[in-house]
Amino acid sequence: MQGEIRTRLAVGLAEDDSGGTGFEVIAITAGIGNGWHFSREVLQASAALWEGVESYIDHAPAGQAGRSVRDLAGVCRSPRWDDQLQGICLHLYPAGPGTSLLLQVGREWLERAPQERGDLGFSADIQFTASGSQVTRILQVHSLDLVMKPARGGRFLHRHAGTEMKGETVEQDVEEQAAQAQLLQKQQAAERSSQRIREMRATMAGDQKVLNVVPESFQTQMCAMLLENTLSTAHLPEAVSARIRRSFAGRIFEPAELSLAVEDGRELTAQLAGGSVVQGGRVERVFDTRDQLQAACDDLLGAPRDEGMHNLRPARLSGIRELYLMLTGDDDMHGGYHPERARLSTTGDFTGLVKNSLNKVVASRWQELGRAGYDWWQRVVTVEHFNTLQQVTGTLVGTVGSLPEVAEGAAYPELEVGDSPETADWKKYGGYIPLTLELIDRDETRKLRAYPRELAAAGLRKISSLVAGLFSENSGTGPQLADGGYLFNNTAVISAGGHRNLLTGGLTAAEWDVVSTAVYNQPMLVKNAAGIYGTGPRQAVNPRYCLVPRALQLTAMKILYPSLENAASIYSENMQRGQPGDVVTVPEWTDGNDWAAVCDPRIAPAIFIGERFGLMPEVFIAGDELSPAVFTNDEHRLKVRHFLAVWVNDYRPLHKSNVA
């Protein structure tokens, strides 16, 4: 029993090895942590609960009950509310096996410049009650632990070392200095008592007879000290503490008996508090007001939240009108910004929040339409990013036909290698949709929610039509290439502009094999020069995709998927099972007979799409008080912008059949 008391006294009163008295730290600040809002009033009321709280190195692993003394690093004393820092400040006295690590980390962190300090500080393990996301009362502070990436403002402020302070300077008044001196005197007196206990313990270990002469009154006094020390750090409700105190007061007991009673008290408190108490609520991530607003705006417009924001529980907005008035204060609907009347002061502005949500809706809708079939072009094109809007030059470098023999002592001949440059100009597509003050005042949130979905569909369909047009423009022969020939023609490849990739046969299994053979036998580019046209080795690549209008979809599937039989039940079963993406239906093709073959772009790229600011269209909103549209039209404008360049770099992986 005396050994247990000695350990507790030593832990509570140890000093660091430099003669200092530990650190001044800020334990927690007012604000939002892990989605819970800790107000100034709640933290002020909890100040007394931080007295005597242990500090450990790192939080306890998930699922572990209790803490190991091996992780103990310090004890918290003299907690107080600090108006300047808006948080609970306290003295942290190093104690336990983790003392050396706490001292080393604290000194190094404070000696560094602010910009060089790592993301290290203190995180509280607390128990509290809440109403919604608002914390109403902190019931107990289990520990204040030194961790990486603290959530709610815990950090070192400065180090106590006599009259010297290193780190951040905090003004201390005369009353605080007197309190520190009084605390130091109590600490020294308690240390002397601890020393007497250690001496008595050593004597008892040497001679068992000494145990018999220890006065019973002294043992009772030691038990009383243990009782009060345990109850002060347990932070149980006053009624529970009083009951335990009555059970153990005035008698000799074993420490294990007292520990069992304290655990029973904690269990009883938890059962009485029920679901309103969050056991072990740990502050690990902080969200500000803008995060809450963005999450609420995302929910309002049907946009997916950002990663890590799913646990936020913001108040639900009734509509776009509430958000507009909350952030602009424009109660008269004049289109201005009135910060003195705004319901909420934040760095987030109305247009910025709405723009972010709308762009997320565009991305989500883009994926939905892609799964529905409008992303067919992604299987047959190669996408490249560009950093400028200069004219695009897509260069196809020729291959070496075959290496000529070099006689002994003879000079090496020059190899005929050329290139075929194709160019493309950037084109800008876009427009705007008016978000009028009338729409906002009528709170037509459903209409606003539909706008970005239509913008996404327009952007996706635009790319689809541009790629589809490469096969259908100029009466189905495609654009004219740099060699002078149209993309699809039946001219022999041994002449300038000859591509030999146009036929007229209808889609059958036999005709598919004819087309595949023609693509396979296409000679690769060596150099565009007389006598060299068509002299390259075979491309030796079969087409992967059969592009068809909707009228030929089933015909193409029967050819490319032999197991697909022409029976309704089997056809439905095969479609549900899922087939390879070899048959590609092009929504824009209206001719029910024409079809095309395309090689896998990863092996033989032919069609390229250049993007400057992303493949998806961008959404912008012009709507501040200086916007001309707000002044002249009473409207915020949702502008969509899309920069694209589409071109064919090589005709060889492509084949077209224009059926009469």
C-alpha cells in the first residue's frame, strides 16, 4: 500500500532534470473539433477538471482500456481560462518514464522558428454531453496527450526554468506568479513527505519487524491521502465521489479495493448518462466555418462532399435564398454585399461556395453520363494536356523500313526516316445561364440544382459530337490531312495522300474480317516522299473496336461476341452478364448502315483530344456587387467554358465503310 502511495506522490511532484518546473501549455481552444463545437462558456466551466490530469506520449491504441504507466510523461496543474488565447492554459510538470522524451521534444519545438516547427502538440481525451453538434458540458478529462497533428489547438507555449522563459511569451500578472510560488512550496513539502515514505519503505524491506511497529494511525493517514488523491484525479460526479469517500474514510484498505470502487463509480455514471455521453471523445481534426458552409451548400445542391468532410453535421439550409441572405446581407434583393447585415461573418462568399458545389455536380454528372454511354469516345482516343493555347502540332515519326546491309569497310548509308505533322487549332466552347435575383427570391433551388447537370451533359455531348464528326464530315470521308488526302479514301498508299482505308461493304462477319485484314496490312510510315510511300513494314495490329450506329448494335454484337444468340432471353442474359467494350455505339451517327473499325489507342493511337484546363467544362459565377450583370440585369451568371482541340494524327489505325 505504501509503495502505491509513494508512486503517486512521485508522479505528481517530479521536476525535470534541469531544475525547471516543466512547461506552460494550451490544452484546448474554443472552436470546432471532429465536428463538435466547443464554446468559450463550456471550456471556462471545465477549467477545474483539468487539475491533476495525466499527460501521456500518444493516445491509447484503439480498443485499449486504461493507460500504461510506461507512457506517462507529466501531470497537469493550475488550469485557467485565457481570454487572449481563447483556451484552457495550464502548467505541465514532467513526470514518469516519458519525462525525458517530453522534455527533449518540448525544448526542441520551442527553440525552432515558428515556420520550422512540426505539426506536434497536445490532444485531449475527454468525456462530454452534447445537443446536436454543440457540446453542452465537459464531464471528465481523461488525459492530455502529446501527439502528432493535434486537432483543437493544443501546443507548447513556453518552458519554466527559474525566471527564464523560452518560446512564446505570455504575460503573467502578480497573482499568477504568487500562485506559482505557492504551488512550488506545496510541491516541495509533498516531496519531503514522499522522501520520508521512501525511507520508511526501505527500512521495512530490510527488517520485517519494523512493519509491526508502524503506528496504525500513520497507516490510516496514508490511506486518507491515497483516497483524496485518487478521487481528485478520477473526476467523478460529486455524489459518486462522496459515496466512495464515506465507504473508505477512517479505515485502512488496499489500493486495489479503492481502484475497484472508482471503476464501479465510472460505470454507474456512464449508465446513468446514457446515450448523451460520448465516451472518450478525442479531438483529432478541426473544421472551420467555411468547411461547415461548404458541406451545407454541397448538400443543398446535391453535390458530393470533399474527402474527409463526410462526418460534418452542418445545419441544413432551407434553400438558396437562405444561403444568399446569410452571406450577403442583401435583404432588399438589390444585388449588393452588406457585411453589417450578413448573418454570418466568414471568408466564404456566396458565389465561391456555389461555384465549388456546381463544379462537383458537373464532375458527378459527367461520370453518370459516361456510364450511360456518352463516354464511348474515351475508348478510341488519346487525351493530352497542354500548358498553352498555341496551335497544336501532332507529329507522327516514321519508322525504319529495314536495315540495309553494310559491306566491310563501306560507309553506313543514311536511313530514310521522316515525319508527318498534323495541326489542330484550339476552339473555345461555352455560354452562361442566368441566376436571377428573382430565382433566388423565389427560392428555386431545384432549378439551380439542375443547371450544372445540364452543363455537364452539354460538355460531354460536345466531345462526343466532335469525335463522331471525324468519321462523318465531308460525306463520310473525314477531314483532310497534311498529306493532302482525306482521312478515309480508297487511293493506293504508294501515292501521296493515299490511305486505302475506305470500303463500301455492309457489316457482316466476312466483311469485318476483310476490314481487319486491311488494317493489319497497312504499311507504317517511313517518309512522305516519292518512291517511299507505302514501303514501311506492316502495322500488324488488328482493330479492337467496331463503331456502329444504334441500328447496327445487335448485328455488331453477334459478330464480335459469337456466344450472343438471337433469342430474347439469351440476349438479355448476355447483356446483364456484361460484354467487352469492343462494340461501340456512336449516338450522333444517324446513317443506319455506315460503320468503322478502330485499333486500341494504347497500341496504335490515331485520334487525339487536347485539353487546356481539364477535360470537363469549367463553371464560373460572376455575381459580386461590382458585376455589370448584377447592376444591369439583376442576375448572377453561371458561365461554362471549355477549351478543346481534336485532331487525327495517323490514318492507319482507322477504317471506314460507307455503305450505299
